[in-house]
Amino acid sequence: MEEKNLYPTICPYCSLGCGFFLEVKEGKVAGLSYMPGHPVNEGSLCPKGNASTEILTHPDRLLHPLQKTETSWKEIGWEEAMSLAATKMGSALKEYGPDALAFLGSAKCSNEENYLFQKIARLLGTNNVDNCARLCHASTLTGLGKSLGAGAMTNPLSDLENSDCIFVVGSNFAENHPVISRWILRAKERGAFVIVADPRRTPSTWLSDLFLRLRPGTDVALLNGMMHVIVSEGLQDREFIRKRTLGFERLEKILSEYAPEAASAITGVPAGDIIKAAREYAKANAAAILYSMGITQHISGTDNVIACSDLALICGQVRKKGAGIFPLRGQNNVQGACDMGALSEYFPGYGKVGDKEAAARLKKIWAAEKLSEKPGLTTAKMSEAAHAGKLKALYLLGEDPVNSHPDSLNVRKALEKLDFLVVQDIFMTDTAEYADLILPAAAWAEKEGSFTSTERRVQWVSRAIAPPGEAKADLEILQGFAEKLGLGLEYRDAGEVLAEISRAAPMYGGITKERLLQAYGVSWPCPESGHPGTPIMHTERFNTPDGLARLIPVEYRLPAESPEPAYPFLLTTGRTGLHYNGGSMSRRSSFLLEKEPELFVEINPSDAQTMKIEEGNNIILETRRGSTQAKARLTERVSRGVFFMPFHFSGTNMLTGDALDREAGIPEFKVSACRVRRV
Ligand code: SF4
């Protein structure tokens, strides 16, 4: 009898990059075992991590390339599938030009796969390439990019243990990134003060010493209010501001409008609590700000992130142990997909599209004659272009926009307008129903490659088992497609792609497969071989050209929608601990589905009483975009007038709107005016 083999791997769900071992027996997954030495999770896994192997053996896995027929789907071979994809994309290119094509990469796919994907798009002459970071943390890239010169987490997650004050804003980490609770609890045991600002009372607020229940979309007013207190009480770090930042005078000027009483009138948070939060944060030896999609998914997402950064900078709460800014990303490779340039405005390593020097570097590495200088379409703009008849062919890598993009009825109509849609995924999805061609892909444990976690830790995943049926690794599929288009792109394996990445993206300069195989990965920036990696960024200088951080004044703005007589309530959406993104993976886990089987909506009991809604009633929520049915959950978690719905089930994003942050292009998922009625 063959023994079990253990393969080190990382969790395919959220961005923390928790490690564990896959147990493989006779070529099949036999279970998982924990990895106590892993520096992020120390052996623990949340329910999603524990359930992750279920997707590998699920009977719904796509096994063959499928071509749409008049009435159904027919199985075709890989040769035919690759020819079809290349012919259709190639003819759209020839007839309408490169910008009639678009490519949507995947934060579930590896760095190498995203790198190759965007390279194909750019070699075909378009920057119409994006990934789902546009929907969750594009405002981190723009906000921290403008402020610090790098849109990334400043310190490792485990460093939260060293914080004396942890300010959590717009993140229900205890449910959605639960493994980091360990670091926060350890800080609390040392006496750290924890502040949580959120419109909802969540398990994360149970860990707080001070809960600031703010109105949805008022984060800038809260942050400016805290900074007003800090500056008016002289608690700012004057020396740090003088030596390491620019722009304090302009910031100080606008803060005068955000006295605690004024901030309280906007946010609904008592002025005394704003003052207390400000003093605790500013006086701490080391204070951390931890945020997530509660602040990024707004039309003011970039401003919200900048305000967090301003707060940290005026207090000198960066560049040292226990202090820093911790954006908690969504999917397991959001950071990596962005680093790889699967973004319409950035090349690999964040060279700006349109920047001649960045383009020249890349052209040399790729031996390309020409690269488009025009920034491409973001995900939202791809929909608009399809509606306008300008976008003709779309290649989707492991994403399900019908469930994960806002205003999903509109997304469906956009997909119908395309001449050709290719979907490459591990499961059939609501989006794949619209495809002309479906390509069956390998899941994470069935292929090799690197993934970059939210703390910039680049880790290698080795192939543990073979993909089912005729499914192939995404890298192999993309190479086959590129070959049919005459682009070449021959690489022996993912390691060889990573070697090219290390030349194209300077912060990966010293990262190789061999190095990543050694132990628990490397944190970028790692500019050359022998460099140890950089767990804490900005210790000596920021990533701006002059090394100084920018203090940028931002003003509170109303969300795109406010309650009005026809839609008198506010709907906010978010994650639960048991599901993930659009649910294409987590809703296929019997373990997770049994515990959280269907779409629900949280309603304050007082609102429910007024509308005669009882626990468990089926109710219909309506916004200007559409309506959907959900089970009522009566709870004080939400305030009066505010409803909460998770976005892991079909239906939620029929309600959300597509108003965008003007810099980051991120939609305002977090605020929609709505009404409700009983079924
Ligand atoms: Fe996976 Fe995230 Fe859970 Fe860790 S916290 S086990 S990475 S889903």
C-alpha cells in the first residue's frame, strides 16, 4: 500500500496565504494536515481553508473544452478549442483593431499565469487587461500609491502582535480573515487598545475596546475628525512630518473644518469617541491601521485610503515594528495579479502605461517592436464598451463577473453583445453560460506557480495531483493560445516565467523558484539575488521619486446614493466567514454550504417590526437596478435604516450600482438606496 505524501501548499481562498500540507495517496488527495511552522497562520486554518480540498474532487469540475451549439454544449478537443479561440480573437483583432479585444485576469491564478495573460494582451496591441482587484482594492493601489509610492501592506501580518494600538476601519477581520485574530489577541494580551470603526456590529467589534459605529460612506469625515483632534492637541509627530513628508500645511488647512462635533454630525459617532480614538492612536508607541473593503468599495475609496495614510503619517506610525498600514486584500493572489500588470494602467512592476521609459524596458525584455501607449479599459469600462458595440471579444480567466460585478443584469446584457467570449475556469459559472467556448482549467493544487499574499509574501505552490479529465494548467492553455496566434511565448515551466518576471518587475528581481521552494517564501521588494526581502517597508525612504511621503488633503463627499422616499433604506454588502467572492468555489463545499446555505439579509429588529417582517421570512429587496429575494435575519448587528447582504450568492449584485471612484475605477458596492417588501 502506497504511503501518504505531504505536499506543502497555500490556501486557495483569501489573501492571507495560510500554509498547510496536502495529503496525497495513490495520486489522489486524501486530506490535509496543518503546518505549525508557517509564519502567518502557525498551523491554524479557518473553515474555508479546512474545506478547500473539497473543490478538487467536486463532480462539477469542468473536464473537457466545450463549444456552444444552438441548443447546448459539445465537447471538443484541445487542438480544436485553441484554434477556435485564436481564430475568433484574431479575426476581431483584424477587423476592429486591438482595442476590440479585452482580457480579464484572475486573482485566483498564479503570478506566472497573470503575467503571461497580460503579456498576450499587450503583444496583441491592447492594454485592455484588468483583474478583480478593480472591484476590491484598486483604491489601495491609487491611494497608497499616491501617498507612499507603493500600493501595498507596509508590515507583515504577524507584526500586529507588536502594536500598542490597532485601529480597524471597514474590516470584519474576525470573520473574513480570521487567522489574523491571533496576532491581534496577542497584542491585546500585551495591553494594546483596539478600535473598530464599522457601520455593523460584527465579531471583530467584540474584540474592540472602542467601537465607532459610523454611517456607511462617512469614513473620510471620521478620519479627518481624528486628525483634527491630533493636530489641535499637538499630538502629531512633528519631526517625522518635517523629515519624511510633504504637504502638511495643506492638510492642516482642511482639517479645521472637521472638529469632533462636525465629524460627529456626519458620521453619527459621538464626538467624545472620536477624541478618544484619536488620542489612543496618536499616543501609542506603535499603532497600526487595518482596513478592508469597507473603505475601498466607495466612490471615495481612494480618498478613504489616503485619509488612512494621512493619519498614519502625521503620527509617524509607519516604518517601524508594530506600526503601519495593513490593507487586507480579498482573493489569494490579488496582490500578485496587480504586481504582474494584469491592470489596464500598469505594466508588470507598476510601470505606468504611457511612460516611455517603462515601455522601453518591457519592449527590450519581450523583444516587442511596439506597445500601446493608451491605458486600457477597466472591468467596468469593458461592460460599457461591449454595450456600445466597441468591445467584440473577451477572454475571461477564472472570474465570474455575473456574480461579482455590480449591476449584474447590465453585465449579462453586455456579455450578450459580445461576438465571442472565452471562459477559462474550473467550474461552470453563471458567466460561463454566456461563453462561446469554455476551457477547463486545473485548480491550484494541480499545477505549480507562485502566489503573492496580502503582506507581499511570495510563495510557491507545487503540483500535488493531476488535473481531472482533460483539464490543463492555465499556463499551458495560455501558451497553446499564444502559439496559435503566432506569439511564441515558449517557456519550459512556471519557474522560467518567474525568471522573466524577475526582470520585468524590479521588486521581484531576486525571487526565483528555487528560493521560494526553500521556506515560506520571500517578501518583496527583493530587488536582487541575495537580498533577504523586505518585511517592513519605508524604513528609510518612501517609494516616491524623492523618497518623501505625500500628505494629501481629502474632503468628505456624499455617496452616489442616499435614502430617498422611493428607496428609504441603505443596503451595504460584504463577506461572511463561510463563503468567498461570487461563491463559485465555496458554494460547492457541502461543509460550508450546510452552515450558510442561502442568501440572507440582516435587518434591525425595529425596522422589521415596522414592516411586519419576522425572522426567516422571505423578503424582496429592490434598488434602481433590480430586485432579489433573501431570508430575513433580524439582528442588532445593523443599525436602523441599514440592511446588510453577503455577496456570495447570485442576486446580491443585481442590486448594487456601478457608480465609480474616479481615480481607481472601483464601484461603490457598499452603499445602495433600497426598499423592501415581504414576498
Ligand atoms: Fe484560507 Fe484566508 Fe482562511 Fe487562511 S484565513 S485559511 S488563507 S481563507
